[in-house]
Amino acid sequence: MTHFKVLFALFVLLAVLPVKALDRTQIAGSAENVTPLLIGQGAPNSKLQTVDGDPVSLKALTLEKPTVLIFYRGGWCPYCNRQLAGLKDIEGKLDQLGYQIIAISPETPAQLQAQKLQTKFSVRLLADPDLEAISGFGIGFYVADETRSKYKSKWDINLTNDKTSGKAVLPAPAVFIVNTQGKIEFSYVNPDIKTRISPELLYQAAKLSL
């Protein structure tokens, strides 16, 4: 019985000891290995840039309204453009619920400006060239050198580099719903660049997140 009590006490002690937090800001080696923030966790206060190059705080933006936050690879990505264009079907309904829609990519403000003029997206586009939000949400991953070279040689696409390693980084396509307290209410992250959440499913998730 004494032995049992000792084991039981040890079990309780281990159960209540704090678990070392997973460092989700580390850039993953592949899209399949990203470690995104979970529902209930707080969104990082990342510094971003508008299409005009003005600095903006993500925390300040999410304090204003509940936010549908979309991470996409760039205006050169046809799957991303299709996803953003599909939001037009639910934009009015999301607005009625009180939401704002923000789309973040690792592109520069100049690249976003060109994209805005070409596509006339009504979604608010923000630049994350320093990868603060992408790494903070745990969705960034390194692009293989051969893939990076192919993007450049075949399509003249310059990917954003991680300043520490010099390697190219992209975000795994992701959608988060963040409330005005900065907490994540919903998340959808899929390493398959061709698979995106449908507008209707996103709208239903937004309704349930209020």
C-alpha cells in the first residue's frame, strides 16, 4: 500500500508540473510539420505593413472587430487568388455579423499594391515581409532550394527570406478567427496548397464563433 501511495503521489506531481511550452515561432522544415496556434490561444501582436507601407499592429486591428484572418502565399498563387475571390460570396454576411477580413502574405507592400490594383479585392491586404505574423502563428516553413530556384527561373517569383537563415519561407495556407480579446476562436490549416476552406464553411464557423 505504501508503494502504491508513493507512485500515486508521483503521478499527481507530474500531472500538475508545468509542461514546457512548444515554441511555435520556429520555422518548420516543411508545410506538413508546421505547429499552428490552437483554439483558445492568444494571437501574437505582430507588426505588419499596409499596401502603402505604413506600419500597423495586428493587435490594434483585432481590438476593433472580430477578425477573419487569412494567411496566403502571395498574389502570384492561383489557389490563393481563388480563395480570396470566393470571399466575395460571404463578405456581406460577415460584415453583418460584425467581422472584418484581413489577408496576410509575406509579400512587400509594393507587391500588394499591384495585386490590389489588378484584382480589386475588398479584403484588407497586409504585408508581413519580416515574417512576424507568419512565424508567430506557427505556420511558416522553409522552401526547398530547388523549389525556390524553380519559382524564380520559371515564373520570376522572388520569395521572402528568413533574415536569420537566409532561406525562403512561405506560410501554410491558413484561416484563423480571432475575437476582440485576441483569442483564437477557430483555425483551419492545411499543408496542401490546393485545398482551402469553403466560403460557406468559413461563414458557419464565424457565426458559431460569436
